[in-house]
Amino acid sequence: SLPITTLSQNNGVIALTRCANKRAGYCACMWLTTFGLFAKLSAIVASIPDCVLGGMTTFLFANIILSGVRVMGKEKMARRDRFVCAAALGVGVGVAIVPGWASNALWMSSGDESGAAALARKTIVIMLSTPYCIGTLLAITLNLIIPLDLEEGLDDMSGRPC
């Protein structure tokens, strides 16, 4: 490939944390250098389970996608809206990649279920195996649970009114 790197994950981190200070970048550089020099410290980072790192990476890049959508869209999104969209998009993409997760890991069939129990199990598995359905259900749930920001009318990057 071409020797060009965009490092777009930095845009996602800045959009999430609202911190674009150079000192924060220098501190991160210091920590990464320290982890690289001292194996005992890097073992702490290496002990983080792959599923946790995968979830964080999925969420981060879903935020990057939303940053791009935000730039293209006319409607400004508040930070809360970005979180709801990123979580729903991340879970939806994850279900699209592994559609059989609900039937394999969530609810195993025992074989001796009654008609109503089997129907309920199949219905729930189909709903949770469909990316649009689970993404929509998650977005609705998060939208109802997460409180509104006090600065809801402000653009999350500049602090100016939308």
C-alpha cells in the first residue's frame, strides 16, 4: 500500500473527549514510550482481553464514521446523540459480521421446549441476529436512558450555538 497514514482515530478520540491539547498528545507519547521501555508495565496493557480491546476499537471507529457523517450532514449532533449513534452503529456492524452470535451464545435450544417457548426463543434470536433491529432497539433504549446534556444546544466541537 501507499506510505500514507491518516491516523483518523485521533479525530474520534478528540470528538469523544473534547480534548485537542498538544500536552495530552505529549503525555500519551510519554506513556507509550514508558510502556515500550519497561516490559512489566507493557504486560499490564497486554493483559487486557481481546474482547475489551475489540469493543473499544469498534466504538472508536464508529465514532470516526459518525464524525464523517456529521461533517457531511447539515444538522449538528450533540455529544449525547453521537454516543447513541456510535453505540448503535457499532453493535449493528458487529451483528452484521457475526450474525449467528445470538443463536450460538445467547440462548441454546434444549430440544424439549413447548411450542410457545420455542416460538419466543426463535423470535428473540431473529431480532438479535438482525443488525438493523438490534441497532435500532439499542438506539431507542439508549435515547430513553441517557439524560440530555446541559449544553444540548451547543456544537460539541466549537462551543458555538448550532
